[in-house]
Amino acid sequence: MIIKTEKFELEISNGTDVYFGSKTSGQIFKKWEEFKEEEKLKLQMIQDTAEKLLIESEALLLTENLYTEDKI
């Protein structure tokens, strides 16, 4: 999973690597096994939240496309 904004970037590859980049704090690379179990759960929660936001975005964009196509 990759999340990018103008100031931040997060890439989580479950079971292997995690990368975090920030314009203010630089880059952090960690191996999955370096995380404690509670940290892994928090990373999974971040992924779940990101997926929910993407589903909301998809619904919004698909609905918007339907309205646009109706007007054509």
C-alpha cells in the first residue's frame, strides 16, 4: 500500500518493509520484523483507514461520473 500527499509518503509492504518519507523529518526505512506486535496492528489500522477513504473516493467519483454522463 502506498499513500502520498504533498508533504508525506508512506509505503507498507506487509511482512517485508515499511518506508516513511517527510519533507520535515526525512526518510525512514524499517523491516517488518523490527516492529512490535502493537505497532504492526497500528500499521494495519492505518491501511484499513486508507482503504475506507479510497472506497469513499471511488463512490464519490463514480457518482460524479454518473451525473456527468447523464448530462451528455
